[in-house]
Amino acid sequence: MTNTNLLKLNLGPQHPSTHGVLRLILELDGEKIVSCKPDVGYLHRGMEKMAERLSYVQYYPTVDRIDYLAGFFYSELFCEIIEKALNVELSERVKAIRVLLLELNRIASHLLWIGAYLMDLGAVSPFFYTFRERELILKYFEKITGQRMMNNYFIFGGVRRDIFDIEDVEEFLEILKTKIKDYERIIDSNPIFLQRTKGKGVLEQNVALNGAITGVNLRASGVNLDFRTKHKLYEGYEFTPIVSEGKDCYTRYRARVLELNESSKLIKQAIEKLKQNSALNQTLIQPIGLKLPAGEFYSEIEAPRGLASCYVKSDGENKPYRLKWRTGSYYAVNLLRKLLKGTYLNDAIAIAGSLDIILPEVDK
Amino acid sequence: MLKGIKGLIVSMLTVFKHLFKNSVTLEYPEKKIILSNNFRGMPIVEGCIKCGTCIKVCPSGAIKIESDNFNINMEKCIFCGNCAYYCPKNCIKMSDNYELASSDKNDLSLNFDISKKGEE
Amino acid sequence: MNYLYFLYIEFLTKHNVPQIIGDITFYCIPITIIFIVLLLVVLALVLAERKLLGWFTQRKGPNRVGFWGILQTLADALKLLCKENITPSSADRFLFNLAPILMFTPALVVLGLIPYSSEFMFVNFQTNVLIYIIFAGFPILSILIGGWASNNKYSLFGGMRNVSQVLAYELPIAFSLLGVITLASSMNLGKITLAQSTQYGVLGWFWMPCIIGFIVMFISILAELNRCPFDLPEAESELICGYNTEYSGMRFALFYLGEYSLLFANALFLSVLFLGGYLSPFGKYISTVFFGGQIGEILLYFEQVFWLILKSFFIIFVVIWIRAVFPRMASFDLLKFSWAFLLPISILNLLLMVLLKYFMGGVYA
């Protein structure tokens, strides 16, 4: 039975603040949301099916496009699968390069989120300020990898070319430090921003855990779970995962800002390691005719939007038998069902934005 | 309350400060972004030995080699640079030409004459 | 105005034209002046807003059309003129077409009530302020009609939000206005301006004794104009474009024009009420100091207009500045803010003003 007093509203798939093509089917009582049903699939590109058709080296460049804001993470996952299957050890320098670029990419992704979130809330300026800093990172990526976003820089067993101009990164970190203070002055001190985010969209621990939420969203609810602590690349790095107790939109925003600092620390350590190990020493895997041994392989990493993982089942051919991606945003979208119920349309945008959903990652 | 007002003033003044800074806009068609040597733009082929490696590594099937003609379909190319990276003779290069918009579909089909093999 | 009127009639009677024709044509002149000036100002305002927002965010703003982007808004207006007027098939055609007109016309009327200088006051009623408030409230009707007639859910939300918002913020405006009226002992904008010319110069303007009223009124006018941080009726990231989602072409341009001309009118209104209107901030007018005789007297009028426009542009600058910084308010906090905070404070302000008038009435005689 449908209640005829309710107003059915399609939020999206073409809507300025659904970050792509998310469609939320809302039932509204006045401006109050009675029920919310996310509808995904408008950006489905068949990333998983495509893997079964292409050889490993052919599939690899498309992997970056799963999440265009954090392409390095997915490259890393896929390379890791191949390296694990063929038991290839990475040299120290290659590891340091990868950590450096991954963390830079995390900063770029979080910067974009901060800007876009403030844009969702209606503030204009922070969007351009964060893009200004992100531009520096993208310029560095372009210098090293040849492209600004679809980098395709990691290859099986190493990286395409050695890294250079590390001074640029050090310079950028200095700039970022002062700019973060600027953001805090503009955003954190603004009472309207606090009013919009504090106490809104409270995500309880058990709800988050049951919903398979990972990443910043989970840590902002007070669960200490950071997959970087277990990851092989990050061995020998010192950092503390940002765990905060607030559970609301504001905490999630703060956690991302703090994570910018944490990533900067990791980058500094990576630069130290790069200076100690100057030889690249990589044992590349011959890509043509590459066949993985029969079996199942799995890799996981802490991406900006939560746990990302890749599962490959190989039957010994040069193509995977089955490949599966696990992405953080997919579960966050599902969570909207619970989080948006009972809120007002106005807050719904603030809550949906705070989860950092990105649609290519959801639909794959 | 007072804290809120102070916060408002601080955030307003911080934005106001930017009024006097130089703009970061790049006026595109007149001034162009400075690209690095590694930039992956339109591919260029020279001295191909027809080994076929590039065809095998291309994810989108954009490359075709017919007797003396090396054809790259730029409608399909995703600029991943696989062909350039894995080419054994380094004869595919990614140039820094990124202005490939065209109103004619034929412009997007690049043909390279490869009848002259390398020196060998 | 009377001075100009007599000059005009005198000129006509010299050429044997009956006075009745003079009476009719005389009122066409101010309307034409207002319309032309308004169009120019709106064009400049849109450009200024885009330029300023650009500079606030370290961009350049429009810089392609014409020198320094000066023709950008003209080009935009031309584009809107050339576009097709689309009426959604399920919209209420009559109301849909009526709404943009209702938005724009009050702005024209309202501008006629402002005393631009001691002579240029096109329509001079004793109760100017009341008429201003009535006409400035008209756009709420237009937005509601437009939002409803579009038959679009987002538009409807925009219209409804606007009504609740304007209802909430109309009262604080009225109460802080009453404070000013008490101080000036008049409901005529010209007399309110004159009441501010005291021996204290800038400090004698009403913003000083009535500072609470000034701030309350400024905030409420932001809400009335649907400006950031109260831009809920057209919240881009929530309601796409709010009440004008379905409008295109010339009708959209009329909404746009109406919004900006009301912004200009309200900035003028605020500067008349609180910033001394056409009075010079130095106490003396520059033109009378430098030019003696008749030229000085004529230039004086233009100087007064200049001061008024300058003050209103300062207010508009602050409005744009606020837009660059603030996020949008939440819909319920917005109503709470008005009913629970602004309204009591503006009533308190009125009380203060009455006391001030009673004990220090001599200053604002």
C-alpha cells in the first residue's frame, strides 16, 4: 500500500549534488524524508566482466578508471595481485615510491571532497581553494606519470620510471600546511557550517559495522580499523589512524582534514626512504603471454573511500576466470537508506555528501 | 554566541585576504599549460618493425597494422601509454599534442607509413 | 522634484502647450530614467558579482566578451532573449507567464520611492516607507505562483520555502523599521534622510544609535532577497534551481533582473534608513566647496546621488562578500533564528529607540 499523502521525489540521476549519477528515490512528507531508496547502475561499465575478456596487461590501464579520484590505489591493488601470484618482491625504493604517490593521491582525493562538500552546503570559495592545492598534486603526477588522473604508472613488479623532483613534493607539503590552517579558519570557525554538520547524520558503530562501512566513515564512528597498519607497503612507517568519537557529519569532515596531516607525515617518511635507497632495482614481469598459476588471489588496501580490494580467480589462463572489486562507496550508498530516514531534505544533502560517495566506484 | 560571531568574522576576513592575491587562472587558448617530457598525448610512430607487441598490449584495440600502414584509431585510444612503454624498439612515442578535437571523423584515424623498416 | 516640475511646465507654457499634457508627460520622464538606469545598474551588478566572486577565489571572473569582460552580462542577456520560451505542458500557463512579470514590476515602483537627492524624489508620499515595504514584499507572491505553476516538485519546494522564510523575516524588518521611524518621527524617506543630518556627521546617522536594528535589518533583507546564506528557495545543491527550475529564456531573465534590481533597491533603502542617504560623509558637500554659484548648486544634486549610490554599492559588496564565505543555513534553523532570536532582539531595539528618543530627543529633532 502506498500512502498517497507522500510526495515521491527523484533526487538524481541528474542533480548537482549527487556527485555523478546517483539516484535517490525519496518519499517526502513535507520536507521530511519518510523513506529513501538508492538506485545505482547509471555508470555501470562492466569493469569486472571486461577483465574476463582482456589479458592482464591489457586490463591494467582500465583499472584506474574505477575511481578516477584515487586511481593509484586500484593500480596498486591489481599490481599486487600479479606480484603475489608470481611471488615477486618489491625493492625498498619501489615501495617508497608507491607509498609516496598513494598518499599524495589520498590528499588530492580528500581535498576534492572538502571542496565539494562545502559546495553541497552552499559555500562557494573553499571549493576553489582546495582545487588550487589539488592542482599542484596533479601537476606533479603529470610530471612523473604522464597524465593528471589516469596515471597507469605502477606496473607489474615495479614502476614505469624512476621518480624525480622530490623537492616539489616537499614544497607542496609546506604549502599544504599553511593552507590547512586557512581552511580551518574559513570552514571550522563558521557557525553556520557547524550548525549544518554537528549532530547531523549520526552513524552508530553497530550500524556502520553491519553495513560494512570502512575507511574514514567508520573511524569517525569510533572504530579503530585502518588497513594501512596491516599492509605490506606500509611496513616500517609510523602513523596513527585518525579515530574520533563524534559519529556525525562534522566528525567525518574533521577526520578527513586530520588525515591530510597524517598523509603528509607518511609522505615525509617515504621521502626519507627514497633518499636512503637510490637504486631502483626492480624485477619487472614480462607482460606478454603472462599467465597466473591456477588459484585464488586477493589484495586489499585502505583507499580514500574505505577498504578497496581485488579478488582474482585464475584457472591458469592469460585472463582471469573471475575478477571482483570491492569498493568502499558501494556500501556507503546502501547506508543512505538508514541514515536519510527521518531527516529533512536540506540535511539529507549534507549527510549524503559527508559519506564521500563517488559513483564510478559504486557502479564499476 | 560571541564565539560564533568571532568565527564569522575570522572566516570572512580569511576569504577577504584572497581578494588581493594573484589569480591562478590559466587563460587557456592563449597560454598553455607547461607539459613535462613524459606527457602522454597523441601517439607518433617511427621505424616500426611490425612485431605486433603494441596490438597485444592495447586495452581498447585501437591499433591496426596492415602491410605498410600503421593505423591508430584515436576514437578508441585511452592514452594509457602501454604501446609506447612495451615497444621493444621504442618507436611509438606519446607526443605532447592533446588538442585532438575535430569535426571530421577521419582526422581521428592516424596513419603512419612504416614501409621503411629500421636500419636493420 | 517640484523645482524641476515648475521648470518643465514653464517651458511648455512658453510654447503654448496645455498644462495637462505637461502633467502627464512629466511622469513619463522619471519612469524612463529609472528603467534605463536600473537596466544599466543590473548589468553592472551581475558583472560585479561575478568578478568579485572570481577575485575572492583567485580567479579572473568573466574576461572574454569586450574589454575586461565588460560586455559579458549584455551577451548573456542577448542569449536569454534569443532562447526559446518553453512552457511545460502540464504547467498552469496563465500563472506561469504572470510570475516573472510580478517579480520585475515591483522593483520599478520601489525604486521611484527612494530620495536620490534633495530634489530627485520621483514619487513623494508622506508614508513612503510603508509603500516601500508593501511593494518589496510582492516578489514572494511571484515566487509562490511561479513555483506552483511550474508543476515541478523542486519548484514547489522552492516556492514554499520562500513563503515561510519571508513570513519569518518580514516581522524583524518591520520592528527595526519602527525604530528608525521613531527616531526620525516621520514615515517619509526624504525626512528620514534629513533627520540624520546632525552636528555629529557620520556618527549621527542612524546606524550608530540603531546599530542592532541595522544588523537585524541587514540580515532580514538578505533573507528576503534569497541571498546567501538564506538562499534556500533556489538552493542549487538541493533544489537544482528552486522556483525557477522550469523557466527559460526571457522569463528567466525577468526573474534574474527582478532579483538584482530588488537587491539594488534594498541596498538603497538600507543606506537611506541607516547610512544617511544622500548626505555627504564629510558633513559638507564637495561640490559646494569647489564650485560656487549656480554650477555648484546643480552639481550638488549629482553629488548627492553619487553618495547614495556609493553607500548602496558598499552594502552590495558586503552581500557578495557574504555569499563567497557562507554555507547555506538549514531550513529549520533559519526559521528558528528569525522567530527566536531576531524578532525579540528587534523588539528590544524598538524599546531602546523609544527611550533614546524620550531622553535625547533633541539630537534628532
